[in-house]
Amino acid sequence: MKILVTGGAGYIGSVTVERLADDGHTVVVFDNLERGHREAVDPRARLIVGDLRNPDAILDAMRAVRPDAVIHFAALALVGESMEQPELYFHNNVVGGFHLAEAMRKVGVRRIIFSSTCATYGIPDQVPITEDTPQRPANPYGESKLQFERMLRWYEIIHKLEPVFLRYFNACGATERLGEDHDPETHLIPNVLRVALGQSDAVPIFGHDYPTPDGTCIRDYIHVLDLADAHVRALETPHLGPYNLGNGQGFSVLEVIETARAVTGHPIPTRIAPRRLGDPPVLVADATRARTQLGWTPKCPDLHTIVQDAWNWHRAHPHGYAGSKRR
């Protein structure tokens, strides 16, 4: 197949592009490189530098490529930033998404695999979270993703688009070549590993009085390789609609830090910080639908493996892709 991947220079996007190329697909990446990395784009893929906020840019790309399907990663994805600058998120994630949907409609491309998020659920009434859990986002980031889901549902009804929504839980891990490099970095595992690398003095723990066994937030961590596998499977399924992607097992902040101590051999000091606005105490997925309909089973569910893979990449790339540029 010929696949157009928006945001293919980003963390999950670049790993998925690598997997698609390994499987023999023709891949074209559309990315503005604002937060992605040119060095992360697989050399077998063609890169078009463009911005979804520019409707002409994505329409021109869609007409030039005429893909069989689109995998849509391109989004701003920092919860804290969205609470401070919601306008960025609605402009990029919703308006940019609209431009993408319109380009698909005009060119006649129907299939879209959308990189959504468990943040659309907000603070759930119960866990594990199923796809039928009410979607009540607690921040503009989750709201922007939900708005695009709703937009695509109407495009499905009226314009016959074929959307699949993959609602990730906590993406993590790395491949040998590709890893997590954000600025600023807000995700727990890379920030823990920064301490082990001597780039930070201590890991901030945002709240230690949550209603959990050790008082810290619990999250469902899913390896980026398993996320990439889900996207490939979603291309091949006749099914549409939402799928949760998670391991179905939660680990607390303190459990992640303790695992990183074991992996790195570093004491990794911590410091208690105030809670972050909009942080649910527990987010754990029920991914039964993905397992039964997509035939998807996580191959790297073990937290030790996830942290070890991330550690291997961060040790090899202590300055992220900036170090790759210097080399």
C-alpha cells in the first residue's frame, strides 16, 4: 500500500514509518518538523515538509501522493501546555485535522487511522477503561482529540470516510534507532532516565497523596513497538471506530522509578512537587476490542523491558537527535 503519514518525524510516527517500510509499504511523511526530527524519518520514506494548518499544503501533498490510506499522528500533545495555551491545540489539532479531512475528501482517500488518546476519557468513573467509557476530557489536549474524532464520525456518515481511532495510553520505550526526544520533555520515563544520565538532579513526583496504594498516579505503559504494530493491523482490518491500546496493567510513578533504578544502577533521587491540574489518579486500559478485532497482542508488556529499551536509546543518544546531527 501507499501510506501518507502525517507527523511521521515524531516519536510514535517515526517508529510506525519504520515498521511500514519494513513491511514493504510505500511511505510518504508529511511533517512540519516543528516538534519532530528530520533525523528520525526512515530513509526509505519520502519526506514532504508541510503544515496541516496550511490547507493548500496538505491538499497539494494529497493530490501528489494519492495514498491508499492516511495515518494521522501530527498533533500537539502536551497536557500542561494545552492548559496554558488552548488556542494552539484547537488550531493545530482541530483546524489542522479539518484541513486533512477535507484534503482526503477532495482527493477521494477514505481510510484514516487516527492517533487519538485516552485523554479523551478525562477522569473515568471506573477502571479499566473500555471504549464505551464516557468521554469527558479534563484538558484542551484531550478535548481537541475528541473533537476530531467527532468530526471524522460525521465525515464517515456523510462522505464515506473510513476512520479508525487508536486511543493510546502511555507510549514509551524505544527501538535501536528511534526514541523519545521532546522539548520540553514531560513524560515520566525519559525524565527519570535524564537523572540517571546526570542531566537532572531529581525526578519531580507530581503529587503523592492520590487514592492509590503508594499515593502516586498509576498509568498503563505501552511500548512504542506495540503501538506501531496496532497501526499496521488497523490498516488491514475492515473494522472501524475506536480501539484502546494499553497493556491492561497499571504501574505507579514510584514503581516506574524503582524499575529504572534497577535497570540503570543509579539511585535516581526524587522530589515531591504539587499535583498537575487535570491528572487522573488511575488510567488503565481494557484493550479487549483491539485484541479480538485487530488480532493485536502487546509483545513488550513488561515494564523492565520497556525501561531497558528506553535506557539503551538514551545512553546512545544522550542529547537526543541533536547528537545525531553533530555526528
